Amino acid sequence: MNFLSHLVAPLNRTLFAFGEDQVTTAEILGFLTGIWCVWLTVRARVSNFPVGLANDAFFFILFLAARLYADAALQIVYFGLGAMGWCAWVHADGRVIRPTSRAGRGELLWLLAFVIVATAFLTWLLSRVHDVAPFLDALTTALSLAAQWLLNFKKVQNWYFWIAADCIYIPLYVTKHLWLTSIVYVVFLALCFRGLVAWRRDLEREEGSVPALQATM
């Protein structure tokens, strides 16, 4: 434990103050890798996954230091889901094979039910460990997990869940005085809207090519 604390100490070092936010190295690196990851996702590049894994590590350190336990735990889950998504997007030889698609009504209803149940359970759990914003932390955690699940299978509706989560994250981080992180999430929100437009355009192009292909057979 002492070795681990010594290892991450440089990442928790304050670089400068931004309002009431004491900006650390971890927050800066989380800022950079986060924007890079979302930009790669907008462009449907499989490289979003390794960049995302690095982002998870930096935000885990940041949130743990800030005592945002739900957000910190979420990064561990993200790491596992990100590794799964990386495998789901590519062949063993590295070729991207998963096309953009739509989630079915049944899958979306299942995910909405998951968000409701997970939010209720996590709100209770986080209240018991004295999280500073149990309901909002629980809701954003549930929404983010649903979004990551859809992203792993390259479903276009993942962007709706990310947008909903980001709209809550922004004021949440403002109230916790993580000013730089709140700005990052404003950028994330803008990129999510761009990603939604880009993925829907790609999906329409892919769907349009199916009848054309069938007509030539």
C-alpha cells in the first residue's frame, strides 16, 4: 500500500489552482485523455479503447482523492468493460469488424430498467458510506454503465445515455468545485452531440448499402 501511495503521489500533486479547484496532474491527464478518447469514439476508431483505459486510471486516482467513491468505483468497471469492448470491436488480427447498429426496443427497455434499479440500490449504498451526492452519483453511474454497454456493441443509442449523464455530471462537478473536470464534461457533451450525428449518418449509409448489395446478388 505504501508503495502504491508513493507511486501515485506525483499524480495527486497540485499543479495550480483553478477557482476552488486544486488542479492535480491526474486531473490534467484525465482532461487530455478523456477528450482524446471521446474524439476517437466520435470517429468510430477502435483506438478509443486503449486511450479510454488510460483515462479510467487517471480519473480513478482523481476521484478517489476527492472521496467521490461511486465515480472512483465506476472507473474500475469502465476498465473492465473497455477491455471487453476492445475485444468486441476487432478480430484477433486487429481488423475492425463490428458495424454500427441500433439497439432493439427490448434491449433499451432492459437498460432503462437497469438504470432505475441500479440508481435505487446505489443511492442507498452511497448514503450509507456518506457519499457527498448519493442520488446524483448513483444516477450518473447507472447511466454511464448503460452507455458503455451500448458502446461496446457499437449501438448508436449509446450517445443518448452519455448525453443524459453529462447533463448531470456538469452541475454535479461544479458543486464539488472540480471546475476543470466540469469544463471537460462540457466538451464531452458537445462531442457527444457530434458523435450522435456522425454515427447516425454512418448507420444510414450502412443500412442504405444493404438493399443495393442485395439487388446485385
